[in-house]
Amino acid sequence: MRSVLSVSLPEKIARELEAYARETGRNKSDIVRESISLYLWEVRFRRLKRQLSIGAKKKGMVTEEDIFTEIS
């Protein structure tokens, strides 16, 4: 199932999106869909990293080396 979303963009971003779509031969919807998907992935990743960081600090792990040592 698909949902239609109408988005208002500042003129500069709209021009950049249009130019990028022409350069790559892709349509704007595909580009926006991929961009939102990547953004949401990054948000989830940062949230998970923050949660894991809190747990690691409670265990005394403060550097990547500490974590590597723990899992090795």
C-alpha cells in the first residue's frame, strides 16, 4: 500500500532536486523516497548507538578499544 505525501520545498532545494533528477535520470519521488529512508535509518542508528553507549559506560567501557576488548 502506498501513501501520497505532498511536500513544500524552498525554491533552492526544489531546483537542486530537479537538477539532480535530470542528471541521474531518476524521478523526484524516487530520490525523495530514498532520502527519507536513509534519514530514518540514520535516526534509528543514532538512537541505538546512544542507548548502547549508556550501557557500555555503565560497564566502564568508554572507548572503542574497551568495547573491542570486551567482545574479543
